[in-house]
Amino acid sequence: MTSDTASQIAYLARALKAPALRDSAERLAATARDAGWTHQEYLAACLEAEVATRGAHGAENRIRAAGFPARKMIDGFDFDHQRSVKRDHILHLATLDFITARTNIVLLGPPGTGKTMLATGLGIKACQAGHRVLFATAAAWTDRLTTAHRAGRIQQEITRLGRYPLLLIDEIGYIPFSSWGDIFGDDTVAAAMIDRLVHHADIISLKGDSYRLKNRDLGRIPRPATTTTTTEDAK
Ligand code: ADP
Ligand code: MG
């Protein structure tokens, strides 16, 4: 490549805001010559490099913007430890069909059984697939919506949130049942909300001792006397 052409490409790539294109145009030129690529093959390889970087940056930005409490991936989930959830079930959810189908996922279970980790793992998958995601605790969502309501911009806020294909609400169980009516205005509205949430939901019930206490010599946490019925594999 002559230096004139190189600087022209650098200029054009800058104008296109495509820095990877500038780098790959130079880097791939030698490979293209050696391997006898056609002009089209060379162009495709350069564009592909740009698209790949944009995809990776986009995913990274979406992950950062989502507000996950930690970066936990589905790959790191130990299904041998957590037997009450089927690996295939979670891997199916990780294909993100539930987003297009507009199905809710409800994760139930005692502390430390992996609810936040699975929700985060699915959320990160969604970010990587190009979806915008927001994660917050139920308390934080309530604060945010209450603030918007008081400021008279609840409708704008709901419209804005409607543009996110995936919203994650963590720690719903920490809101005592008696305050749901306060949050939603009255008990009937609260009951209707819960009814709708659960109706279109894949309900996953996690069981067992806290993973946080795994390998710690603290003895077993006493179980509550009542037994819960499992709704795993509700699909
Ligand atoms: P929960 O939200 O149900 O209280 P978390 O998802 O926060 O539980 O899990 C507690 C900790 O244990 C986190 O650090 C999480 O990554 C880890 N953890 C829980 N279950 C598993 C698992 N099956 N495999 C790997 N790590 C797990
Ligand atoms: Mg949690």
C-alpha cells in the first residue's frame, strides 16, 4: 500500500468512525497479497474486523449500562452443586427465546441458591446478543418509579423502560407482602400485577443450602419446617 493510499484509508476510516477498519486495512493487505485473496475477499475481511469490534464494544457497553451487581456467567454455574435446576432448562433460556416470546422468568428459592447469578448470567447473554438490559433490586425499582411518579414523569419513564427488551428485578422476596398494596396503590392492583407476572412466567424453584457456605465448616443451616412444592421445569 502506498503511503498516500494508507493515509487516505486512515482519513476515510476516521470519517466513518471505524478505527478497526483502518488497522485491519493495513494489517490484512499483506495477508491478502500472500494468500491471493480477491478484492472482494479483502474488503469483506476488513469490514468483518470492524463489525466484530463494534459488536464486542456494544456488548461491553450494554453490560456496563445494565447495572449487574457482579459479572457472573452461566458458564460458571455449577449445575452439579445446584441439582434442583436442570442445565438444559437454563441453556434453553440462554438462547433468549423468552425475550422474543415475551415470557417472564421467576426464580424462587432460599438465599445463596444462585438466583442473582442465573439472572445476571441470562442478562449478560442478552447484552451479548444485542439487547439492552436493566438490572436493579425491587427496592431500587420502587425508588426509581416513585421518584418519577412524584416528579410527574412516570409516563415518560415507563415509555423509556419499554424500550428495554429485558428488565431484571432482584430481591423481590425482600419486599414484605403487606407492602405490595402500598407500592401499587391498592391491594387489587397489586394482586392483578402478580397474577399477570406469574401467568406468563417460567417459574424456576431453586433449593438447597447457600452456595456461599459451601466448603465452610458452619454446619448446615436449619431448614424451615414447611415444605414447598416445586414448580421446576414449569414449561
Ligand atoms: P441468591 O441470589 O439466590 O441469594 P446468588 O446468586 O447471589 O444467590 O449466589 C450467592 C453466591 O454463590 C454468588 O457468588 C454466586 O455466584 C455463587 N453461586 C450460587 N450458586 C452457584 C452455583 N450453582 N455455581 C456457582 N456459583 C454459585
Ligand atoms: Mg440474590
